[in-house]
Amino acid sequence: MEEQKKVPRPDPIIIHLGDMGRYQFLYCMLIFLSKFPSGWVTMSHIFLSAKGEYYCESGKDVDPCTDKCKSATFDRTIFTDTINMSFDLSCDRFWLASLSQSLVMGGIMSGAMIFGILSDKYGRRITFIIECIVQLVFGVVAAFSVNYPMYALFRFLHATATGGQMTTSFVLIMEIIGPKYRETMNILYQIPFNLGHATLPLFSYFLRDWHYFYLSFSLFSIVYFIYICVIFESPRWLFTTGRLEESIPIVEKIARRNGRPPENIEKIRPEMEAAFQQLALSGTKKKSSILDLFRTPNIRRNTIIMMYEWYNVCMVYYGSAQFISTLSGNIFLNVFISGILGVPGTILCVFMTKYLGRRVTMVISNAISACGFLMIACVTTLKPTMVVVFAIVGLFGASITFPNTYMYAGEIFPTLVRTTGMGLCSCFGRFGSMIAPFITSDLALYSPVIPPIVYAAIACIGFVLTFFLPETKGRNVPETIEDGEALHFRKTD
């Protein structure tokens, strides 16, 4: 006997709020502000450790790292002070500059994982506010570091808070927007990251001392104290974890501010209570752990593939951005180009995911990245200008993949483990971004074709694996583990 097709439950939150009301839109715009530090913290290393020539004062032909040189110094023509100059990261200590950036990516990774679990356990709002406060404190302290260990420690802690903020803020947006506008808002949410990356040269151009440069973007977190007054707990999280009496007033408040008629607002309580009863009768769990991402076959497959897609895009995006930043002598222009390229890629992603779906968009964007780097690796007679063009193609493909991975992961993982799942994916993504600088710089010393070959191979594997992910366009966000297990790559309905 053929199994009867399961009719999906109506979304208990969006059915009362609408896909995108005016209050939801304003709420999302406020949270968008919290994304700027992700670009500033992760990409600022380019200026913090900008290379100034280290030379011997007694003679420029003398190696400054040998005993023959009595006195060595840095060229401060472009930057008056960098961490290399402040902490004497030269000669056999030069590798410490790269280590500090690896610690930043490790902090982003740790923060996404730790705060993701805390957010699922204790709520989105309190976790988000703590992240904003911690981000401000550690950022300001890092700017006044007096030695390298202090700098490395507080850069790590600053990045940890930023990594948690990136994940929690995204989930806050995703859980309040309906399927009709979810892809648009969740993808546009990535634009502040691109703008943060692109505006770093502006800070650095006028503030050539790394202390003031770091302090300038760290102090921006003061603005986030406004969130204490305007951010509410996710009604979806409250509903799913059994706190119905706290969820209903929030839904009623948003519906009222969205301009819903009084008769509709009166129906919210009885209809949400009925929906909650249905959820309770289904026997689904209200508590969860990271193990739930691997217990069942479909969720396990989706989790593993999504982890790789994050690893893929972080490695290719950060690697190609660093690669482009070395193509010309003007560091300010290079970084601006690397950052601003993400804006058109993100906007294009909105239309592609809306009309083509998440899976097809990821297939195409991975193919673009792979083709761009394959051309650099395979055609050795390319002129330098064409190398730049194809590197930009590779970065452009990654700039489309990047926002799609955020939205795709958010739509695949159930509410009970959503921030945990996204935190795990972000964790693997940071491994890719930690490795990327070594591929771009160190492996290139052996052969200039190795970095583009590696990036092309990573993108090619992502291209193939995407075919084994389910399409989530137009579907209700999975609430329970059972909902998440129902997502299979062969199902198109």
C-alpha cells in the first residue's frame, strides 16, 4: 500500500505575521548593523600587519637579520605603526603575524560553535546581547595591547564574540521572515560584511597607526547597546521549546505593529495554542544536542555536505581575496576591490536563489569559481592582466556561494538545532579560511600554479556534492528533527 503523502503543517508564526511586514523589515535592518564587524575583524589583518620593509640602517645591502647588522628598522613611509613594528615581528618572529590571523579565524570558529549552542539552549536574545557587549570590551582592550601575547589573546576573544554574533544575528532574522522574502533578506544580510571589508581601506588610509585603526572600528560596537531595548526573543524558538505563554505576546505585538486587523490578532492565541497541542501530540523532542545532526541518515548527509560547502566557500573566498590584494602595489585599492566585489555577487544571489533555487545557484556559483581558477592554473601563457580577471571571476563565484550557504544551512537545519548546526558549519568554514593564507603565500613559493589548482579542486568537489542536497526553496522552515529528516535530495515537492 502506497504511503500517504504528509501534508506540511502551517507555519505557526508566519501565518499570523505575514512573510514580511513593515515591523519585520525594520527589525531586520537594525540587525543588519551587527554584521559590519564581521568584515572588519576578519579582514583587518591586511592592514594590522601590513608589510613595511625591514632594513639595516648601517647599509641597505646588509641582511637585517644577521649579526653584521648593528641596527635595523622598519620603513614607516606608508604606515607609521603596525603590529610587526610594535612587537618586532621580524626575522625569526615574522611567522607570529600569520599566527595572530589564524587565531582570529579560530576565534570566529569557536564563537560560532559555543554561542550557537548557548543560543539554542538559553535563547537568541540574551546570547546576542552578551555577544555585542563582549565584542566591544575585547575589541577596545585589543587596540591597547602592549605586547604580542596580549594582542593575540584579545584578538582571539574579540573574534570569538564576533563569530557568535554572526551566527545568532542571522538566526534571529531567519526565524521571523516567511518563505516569500526569506531568501532576499537573508542574502542581503551579507552585504554589510562586504561593505565592512570594503570600508577598511578608508579607516586605514586616515589612521596609519594600528592602535587607532583597530580602536576606530571596535568602538562602533557601542551602537549595539540599542539592541537591549529593541531586540525581542525569537517567538519561533520560544514556541518550539515549549514557552508558549512567552511566544504569544511577542507574535501579537509584531502583528499589531505590522498593521494586522484586530480580529486577526484575536485569533493568534487560540490558533497558536492549537498548533502547540499538535506539536506536543506528535511526540517530538523539545530538547536537542549536536548529536541530533548525525543520528538520522538524511540530516546526517545534509549536515556533512553543508559542512564541506562552508569549508569550500571560506577557503576560496578568503584565499582569492588575499590573492587579489597582492596583484598591485596599492594596498588600499586592492582591499577595496576585494571587498566591493562581494556586493554585486550578493545582489545577484538574491535573484538566482529566488528564480533558480538554492541548489542550482550553488551548483552554478561553484562552477564559476572552479572555472576561474582552472583557467589560471591551466593556461600558463596568461598575461598578468588576465590572471587578475580570472581571479576576480573566482572571487565573484565565491561571493555568490557565500550568502547562499548561510541561507541554505538555515533552511536545512530544524529550529531545535539550527544555530548548533550553523555553528558547526561555520566551524568547518573557519578551517578553510585559516588554511587559505598558507595556500596563497607558502605553497606559491613552490609553484605559482599550486594555489589556483587547490582552489579549483575545492570548488569542483563542492559543485558535485551540491547535487546531493535537497532543494529548500518555498518550503516551510523545518521545526522538529522529524521535519529535518523529511528533507531529501530526491524530493522535489
